[in-house]
Amino acid sequence: MAYMKSFLSSNPRDAGLYTAKVTLASQDSNYDSPVLEDLVWTIQPAVVPALKGDATNDGAVDILDLVSIIDYIVSNTSPASPTNADANGDGTVDIMDLVWIIDQIVGS
Ligand SMILES: [Ca+2]
């Protein structure tokens, strides 16, 4: 009777590339264990939710985001996170996003 063993290369709870080796074994001394290829899989990092208004993508909503959006409006310089720059989520980056961010800064 053959059975299966699996050995993980490391703890597969964190993002990264993992391999596992599968070995078939038996108490029967005549059993010739087949050579199996290592199992390889990748765990992707969790998707970090976008922070509305964080145009600079530095994890905070502050005056630097206002500057980044103004740069975009005035000189078409793309913000680090165009998705976050669309703070009000209407599909465009414009003065209404500045108002949204100012409301967040003043309101907090
Ligand atoms: Ca917008």
C-alpha cells in the first residue's frame, strides 16, 4: 500500500513562490517509488485597497496629494496613483477631487 507525503519549502501563508515534494512510499520493500516532479505554486500578495485621494500613493491623504492633482490639472503630470487621484470616483481627475480631498483633510 502506497501513501503520500508532502513537505512544504516554507510556511505558505505569506506571498511568495512555494514548492512541495511529493514522495510515494510503501512498507513493501519491493515497491519502487516513482519520481514525481516538485509541485510549484505562487501565492500572490493580498490586494491593497486603494486609498481615495492618495494621489502620491504614500499611504496618507494630505496636502501633497493636492499638489500632485494640481500638477496633473495644470501640466498633465501623471500622479503616482491616478486611481487614487480620482478621489470622488467619477472617472476623471479634476478640481472636484481637490474639493473632496480638502473636505477629508479639514474634516479629520
Ligand atoms: Ca474625480
